[in-house]
Amino acid sequence: MGIFQSFILALKSLLNNKMRAFLTMLGIIIGVGAVILIMSLGNGMTSDISSTFESMGTKTLTVTLTGRGSTRSFSEDDMFEFVEENRQYIEAFSPTVSTSGTVRPTGWTEDLSTSITGVGEEWLTVKNYETEDGRFISYVDCKTRAKVCYVGAYYNTKEVYDGNAVGSRIKINGDIYTIIGVCDAISEAVDEDSSDNFMVIPYTVASRLSRRRTVSNYTLLASSDENVEIAKQLTLNRLYKTYEDENAYAVGALAEMLDMLTDLLDTLVLVIAAIAAISLLVGGIGIMNIMLVSVTERTREIGIRKALGAKKRDIKLQFVIEAMTTSLIGGIFGIAFGIVGANIAGKLLSMQAVPSLSSILLSVGISVGIGVLFGYLPANKAANLNPIDALRHD
């Protein structure tokens, strides 16, 4: 008997016992579906994280000066000089001074909850933002400590300045500042809780508000992805030249953080998927159990086939293919369950679940392999039955 004939017989056997066949496949269906679902959600999370980091800028370097263990200092002028000397590798940079304060737009009786950050004139380039109206903070604004601010698109909404933010006055810690520019919308929904509710002021003004003598944080933008590592090494060399102590500073690249986070997430997804795949083992045991029952039920049939000249390998092939067919059909149902489940879970979690071809092929391969592995023992038992004893079996 050929493989095709064995496959047809296997299908007939499954159709004759539909409920038993379904219950046998259930472990495979759940296992394959769970693996695809988990890996799809993992792919979706990786994609979302990559998009978030790319929007932040994978060419970005963050410099933190702690001064720990050193009496030396690295000023803003030193950073300006260093960047100018290495413009072929560093496209832009900005001091970053986080501060806090009360913000009250004109006509408001309550303070507005927002973030205030002190930055330099190249901050827009570093962040890759565009200006909707007005202008950005200039070098002169920073040098003269001008009381001006640049705001997010939320300030131009009807809720705040109704499209007339530029030129309006706003109170920060009781002092009057002038809004000189409004950023293009960053978020899809511009509201108080979105990324468009922000305010930046000259870093020199922010340093005074936060009572800091020197700037300890900078953001640098490499001129290209290929120059990120070069820019990082140049920065490290320059800082070491000043401090002569690696504990006095830290330089981090968002691209490196993205790689580390992606690797960690991939490992986590594989571990969870492996745990979910345990149900495939349970499904394989179920297939083996049912196939052993099937061998017992069809002992007389096996005896007749052997009496008519069927060889051991024919009997073994028939039952292995039947087990493999059961597992394969279960795997196909599992793929459908996993893809549908991934789409539903993605919508519920407000993320994009991405079923990958590799996870589908892997799940199907594992399900077929389990069918062959766990079907071999019953098939071997059937092949080794004594024809005379089999014919006598009731």
C-alpha cells in the first residue's frame, strides 16, 4: 500500500470517529494556536517598541555628567567646542535641563499640568520636530536668558489658546513668559494627556529655575546611523580627557538600548512560547493513547491484511501516517485558532499582533513531528502482531 492510500485510509478513519478525532487533536490545536498567538503578540510588541525608539531617534546619544570622583568640570562651552570640532559625526546637540514649576495660561484660574524642559537652539533638529507656527528658541534667547517658551500643539487647541498661542503671555512660577512658537502635532489625538502637552524654555533659564550651576545632561544626534558608534567613542574620549575617571560620566545610545530590549523581549517570548508548547507534548501523548486503542480495535483487520501479504513496513506506515494526519489536521486548526486569537488579542490590547510565517511553519513542523514520534509506538505494536493471534482476536 502506498503513502497516498494510507493517507486516504487515515482520513476515513478520522471521519468515522469525528468526536474522538477532535478530542485527540485538541491538545495539538491548543498548543499550536498558543505558540502562534504568543509569538504574534511578541512580534507586535517588538514592532511597537522599535517604532517608539525610531520616533525618539536611533541616532541619539544621551550624555550624563555625574562628576562622581572628580573635582573637574565639563561646561556648556566645552560641549559646544567639542561638537563644532566633530560636525562630520555629530549633526546637532542640545543641553537638557528638566525643571518643575507652575504653568498658568492667560485667562486660566488653575495651573496647567505640563512638562518644562530647558533646551538649546538645536533641540528641534535632535528631536526631528517641525514648527507649526512662530519660531524656535535661538542662541540669543539662551545667551540673554530671555523669558520665552516654545510649546506643543496642545496649546493651540480650543481648550487653551484656540489657535492664537504665538505671541500670548503665560505664567511660569508667577513670571510672565512669551510663547514664540508652536510645534507640529506629534500625537494622533492632541489633548492634555498626549505628547503634545509640553513646554521648552532656554536651558539657561531652566538652570536658574532649578538652581543648577552647570548643565549635567546633553542630547547628541549623530550625523548617520553608521556614525553613532564613532560619535559615542569620540564623546567618551573627550570626557575622559577632562575627568580622567570613567565614573564621572555616562554616554548611552538609544540604538544600543533598542537592541538590548529587543533581544530581551525575543528571549522572553521564546520562553513563554516553549511553556505553551508543553500542551503539544500533552497532545502527542493523547494521539499515542488513541492510536494504541485503535490498534486494539483493529487487531482483526491487521491480521487479515497480514494474511493477504501485507508486510510489517506497510502496517507500520499506515498507522504512522494516520497519527501524522491527525496531528497535521490539528495543526491546521491550531494555525487558524492562533491567527484569529492574535487579531482579537491585538485589538483588545490596542497593538498590532503580527503572525509570522516562521512561527506558523515551526508550529506545523512540530505538530507533524509529534504525530510521527508518538505514532511510532502504536504503529510498531501493530506491525509486530502475530497474524494468527490477530485473526483470532474478537
